[in-house]
Amino acid sequence: MAQHSSLEPLHRSHERLLEICDELEAIADGLPDRVPAAQCQVLAGEAVAALLQAHESEEQLLLPMLGDSPRPELRQLAARLRREHEFDGETVMEVEEALLALAAGQPNLSPDAIGYLLRSFFESLRRHIQSEQNLLMLLGDLPPDRRSLH
């Protein structure tokens, strides 16, 4: 298995994504009355970039560990995580579009629909990250100080 330090890029990516999830939740909670336009503008790009970085780290560090496993269930898990990456990649583009429209003061969806989109995205990401962290703990590759990010 990989050494703890070799997984540091993945851990940093997870931490940044969890921060973005918190920011998206704050935006969703503030709709429709409190729309932080500048934050929406910045977060739109950051969400896309952070997700791409996390997926790269997962593809380079975690998925090879799973894909090379002699255990078929771990190889199947690697395939499932790759499919989730595709779904998350498509969804983050919708989130980016909605945030940019909010920032411009011309939302393309109702406040309820934007809130639902943001919530479904950040809840899905949180579950994905928690699953990966749990998996790393089971595999013995997650240091004790990283075991309770959220």
C-alpha cells in the first residue's frame, strides 16, 4: 500500500473540496435573499478546479491501489468511483453555470432549484469523500489525524 506522505495531495484535495462544500451550503442557505455575488463568481471557478484536482489525485493515487488489488470487490469499487467522477464532473459544470448566473444577478433557475442543485452536489461530494476516507482507513493508509474531516 502507499505511504501516508504519498497520499498527501489526495488529502489536501479532499480538504479543499470540503471547504467548498461548506461555502456552497452557506450560499444555498442564504437563497433567495442573500446572494454573495463576488463569492459566487470566485467559487464557480474554484469548484471546477478543485474537483478536477481531486479527481487527478484519486486517479493517480487511490484508484491504482484499488485497481491493482487481487480482491474483485476493490477493483469494482475503483470502477464505481470512476463513474462517480464522470457524474460529479457533469454536475460541477451545472453548479458553475448557476453560480455565475447568480453572480451576474441573472439566475437561470429559481432559488429553490439552485438551492437543490447546490445541496445535491455538495452532499454527494461529502459522501464521496467520506467513502474514500473510510476506505483508506480500512486499507490502513489514512493517518489518525485525518480520520474525521467531516
